[in-house]
Amino acid sequence: MAINKIIIANWKMNLDTKEEAEKTASLVDNEDAVICPPFVFIDAVSRIIKKGKLGAQNCFYQEKGAFTGEISPIALMNMGCEYVIVGHSERRSIFQETSEDVNKKIKTATKLGLKVVVCVGEMKECTCDENDDENAEYIKKQLEESLQGTSPENIIIAYEPVSAVGSGCPIPVYVGKDRFNFIKRVLIDIYQIKIDTEEDITTVDVNIPILYGGSVNRENATDYLYEAGFDGLLVGGASLDGEHFQDICNKIKK
Ligand code: PGA
């Protein structure tokens, strides 16, 4: 069964006022959209969101306790969040988050019933080469370490090549397509998913959504959704303009 496509807005640490957050969220009206505002605006957005769902950009791996400055996954759920992003490349590079940390977060958040968007991506400049084994190995390692001991329910993978994040330079669609199938293969191994060995990987359905993220906009969204075949998109910069984000959501064919 084909997975329903999903488009996630990652506002990061942008939109400085409640009014701005509300205005941006009010322009989004799509059942396949998920908005991940800064924590301080989650409540305001939850009151204004129409058909979309609510998510958070991070959470801690403990449910509660003496962890000054951290965010409880239970509190996020109580605020109406159904999704949480973990292991974003900015968290991995700026805040030194490791795949081990990501693994703990996934275990806690999925146990509680949150849908967890696990970000992985290349270690260095995308070489735009489908046969770039070094980068492929790196993505495989991130996936294996992050997903170790987890079960596939409520897992969503976001493939975000670091060079494409926030740069205005998305990777070529043919590389995206190759990576999409590569990640599928890795997930089949990690979760021991039974497939017909004769089956062409491009037609195999692993039932774990694999999204693309990195300089997505209304012009290129369709390419990643339908040419590369991703199950959805994680959108940063272009999600800060509610109308632009809504246009991206509208690219989903019904
Ligand atoms: P971008 O960010 O769309 O601005 O490249 C994507 C992300 O970081 O999730």
C-alpha cells in the first residue's frame, strides 16, 4: 500500500513573535502538512492550525526530571504535538548530538506514541555521484546507529544532504532517487523486512516514509516527490512563508 505523502515545515529558530507564527500557520490548510514551530509558539500554533498537524523540532530522551532547559516529549504531546524531529544536521553539527543520543530520543518518543522524524545526511559536500560510496556508507552508519534496537512503527526518515540544507543548492533529483532506494535497502536490513529477493528495489514498499529535505521550494517539490519518489519533504526556509509552504503542500497529487 502506498504511503501517504507528508510535508513538514521546520521553522527552526525563526519567526520572532507569536503574531508572526500565527499568521504563517494560518495560511497553511492541508491535511498532509505538519508544522514544527519553535517550542515557545507551539501553543499559539496549535490554536490556529487548520487541517495540518503539529510537531516539534527536538525533544529530550527522558520523560521528565532535573534537566534544565530540556524539553519533555510528554509535555510536547500534551501541547498537541504528534510529531518530533530528531537528529537534524544542525543539532548534530552545532550541538554535537550523536547517533547514540538520537537513538535514545527515538526510543523514548516512539514508546510514548510520537511519530519521530529521524534526520540523516551525507558527511560532506554531495558529490552528485550515485556511486559515492563514502557518503553512502556514512548515511548507512547514521541509520544503523540511530535506529538500533527500535521498531519501525512511528519512524519517518528524513534524508537531508548537509550541503543542501539552507544553501539554496538542492541535490540533483537523480542522486535523490538513488539515495531513496539506498535508504530503503538499509532499512530492509536493519528491520529484517521480508521482501521477495527477485523484486526490483524501486517497487518495494518498506512502509517507513522516507522524506527529502534540503532547499526544497515550490519549483522543485514535485521533482523530489514524484521523480525521485520520496514519501514527503522536510522544508526549512520555504516554510517560513505560509503561502509558499501551502503551495508546496498542494503539489501532492490526490
Ligand atoms: P532548508 O532546510 O529547506 O532551508 O534547506 C531544510 C531543513 O533543514 O530541514
